[in-house]
Amino acid sequence: MKNLPLHWKIIIGLVLGIIWAFAASALGWNQFTRDWIDPFGVIFIRILKFIAVPLVLFSIISGISGLKDISKLGRLGAKTLGIYLVTTIAAVGVGLLLVNLIKPGALVDEDSRIKNRLAYEAWADETEGVEILDGKYLSGDEAYAEFMDDARIAAASGADVAEAKMQAAAKAKEQGPLSFLVEMVPENIVFSISNNALMLQVIFFAIFFGVSLAAVPDEKVKSVKKFIDGTNEVFLKMVDVVMQAAPFFVFALMAGVLANMADTPGEVFEIFIGLGSYSIVLTIGLAFMIFVFYPLILISVVKEMSYKEFFKRISPAQFLAFSTSSSAATLPVTMECVEQNIGVSRNITGFVLPIGATVNMDGTSLYQAVAVIFLAQLHMVDLSLGQQLTIVLTATLASIGSAAVPSAGLVMLIIVLQSVGLNPLWIAIIFPVDRILDMIRTVVNVTGDATVSTVIAKSEGELNYQP
Ligand code: ASP
């Protein structure tokens, strides 16, 4: 057991967590799980989160100030953003292709779909000319409520949550076209550092600080650089220490998540059966990204490494992404795996991965494309080519704008639905299966970041892979 590689220990923790959750709900121990096991999962996420911000701060500054040629930074930045954008758009394309080919929404029985269609038309009539997110609409929509009863899809509990999420999306929508640029610039760096949601502001500050540090003569800032490099090492060590206990924490996380989802094992299955076709299509798309898309990119650029080997070396980050559903919480471990196991230089990991965790979410963008079309199919709404292209655009932007935390993609889905005139409250329909699918899409998000950083390192001559 002692010599077992970490990723195997994590898998064992994960499986034991799932077994525990099912056994506990069969034996009526759910409350025990929530009270005595779930808190350890929460503690784990808290530790990872508090490490993430300082680690990003120090590793970016240390990476940039260590660059021999500062003009390299502009090229690196353009390359990073360019590749991230291409992979995200490709992911939306894969999602659209699959959902249009398999048509999971059309597999639902005809009668329900006709009812859904009528409810949709009633909703469309009622909301015509009404600002889509105004109070009237939010406060209740009879046609929709009726549909929710009729459809008998396990969405009842999702309806309230849907309203709360709508308000979050409304806030995001109110902003102007350049607000994303404004949001990147910190007003008060102490405030930004104290808030995990403001990671982009921390990145902005760190790049600016790093570039300025590199521009000051070495003898004046030698000790500052030493301090930053040293502190960075300490945070990396903290990740190392926490990872030793990761198998136990992952066990607690899995047991807790499942115990909070449903009271009986049967409930979990029921939830899945109702939304089975959607979940399967989405899972196929996400698996395609992991097992076909990224391997193709990787083997065409990095010839010396097999994808299997790549997979093995980043697997602790993938399992963690699965159990935390958060790319931000996984970031410290992703950085460690890519740097120490794959051999990507710190200049690259410190810059490419934190940006990736916040803006590159291929799994999320693919999910948004599949979810919107599935919901339209379920309501017998045909979307034109123009509308599908709008989805490419909005799903790409919405995934960039999604925070790297659980369920962020679901909130942004509202904006994608609205962009093509669909009822945003439909998110309640897919809500019951969202947490599990969120786990899978987060693995895609993290794998995408790791792949792109490896490819960039190779192209910059900064990959030191040891077979
Ligand atoms: N949970 C995802 C992540 O952290 C975002 C999402 O909800 O899609 O990457």
C-alpha cells in the first residue's frame, strides 16, 4: 500500500467514497455521513483554495521575472490565448455535432414533447416584448409551472435553485461589452487577493509586477526575487503535503456529495434514468475530448511522450478535478503535476495554467452547447443555423466567463439559452444531474489546460520530459 502510486490511492479513496455513500443511504446513515465525513471534504477544498491564490501570485511573478527575454512574454500570451480559444470553439463544435446527430431530446416520448412545445409557446407569447429577466417573469410563469408538473422530470427541486441562478446570470448580463476588460483590472490588490473569484485580477497584478520586477536592475531587487522564489517553493511544498492525505479527503468528498444529493440509492438512479439520453450524449462528447481530441493535439506536437504516459502523470489532478468539481481548487495540483511529473518549466506552468483555469473551459463550453440543443429538442424547438452559430459564440464567451467553481457552467447556461430566445428556467430540468456531469466536465477543463501548457512548453523549448 505504501508504495502504491498516488493516483491509485486516490482512485481507491474515490471508489470507497461511492461505496460508502450507497451503503450509508441503504442503512440510513446519511445524516452521519453529512455530520462526520462530509466536513473533511469541505476542509480539503478550503485548504486547496487558500493555497491557490498565493500560489498563482508567486508563481506568475517568479515565472515572469525569471524570463530572460521579456518580449517572449507577449508571444507567450498571444499563443496561450489563441490556443485556448481554438480548443474552446472546437469543443462547442463537437458538442453541437453530437447533439444534432443523436438528438437525445427527441428520444423523449412524443406526448410530453408536444406538451412541452405548447408550454413553450405560451411562455413565448407571455414574455414577448417583456425584458426577459424582469421581475414579472421571474416571479412566476404559470405556463412553465404547468409544464414542470406535467413533464414529471425530476426537476421540482431545481426550480427554486433555477430562480436564484437566474438572478446571478441577470447580474452578469447587465454589464456592457467591455466589462470583462474592466473586471480584469484590480482596484485594490489586497481585496482581489482576498477573493478567489477575482483570480483574473490577481493574474493581471502578478504579470504587471513580474514585468516591472524584471525591468529593475538585478542588484536592487535580488532579495525580492529570492523571497518570491522561496515563498513559491513553500506553497508548492504545502501542495505536496496535502496531496499525501488526498486519498482520504477524496473519500470524504465523494461520500459527502452523494449523501447530499439523494436520500436513497434508488433516487440517484431514478434521477439518471429521466435524463439518461442527455447525460450519455454529454458524456460521450466529454470522453471524446479526453481520449481523442487532446491526445491528437499532444501526439502531433510532443512526439517523445505517449498519451498514456501523459495521462498517468497528470492523473492526480484529473481525479481531484472529478472529486472537487472545481478547476480553481485543483489548480495547485495541476501546476505541480505538469511541472514535476511532465517536466514543463515553471515559466510556462506559472503563466499558462492559472490563466487556463480561469478562461479555458472546454468541458463547460461543450456542455453548454449540448444542454441548450437538448432542451430545445425536448420542447420541439428547431434552431436555425444562425441560432446554432449564436450558440457557438455565446457558449464560448460564457465558458470563458464561468468561474472555476462547482456549477458555474450552469449559471452561465442561462445566458446561452437567452441568446437564442429560449426559456432560461429550463435549467431546472437538467439540474438534477448537473453535479455529476460537472465533475466530468471539470476533468475535461483541467486536462485541456494541462495539454495546452505542455504543447506550449514544447514549442518554446521549455519541456524537459524524462521518460
Ligand atoms: N466546475 C467547472 C470548473 O470548475 C465549471 C463548470 O461549472 O462548468 O471547471
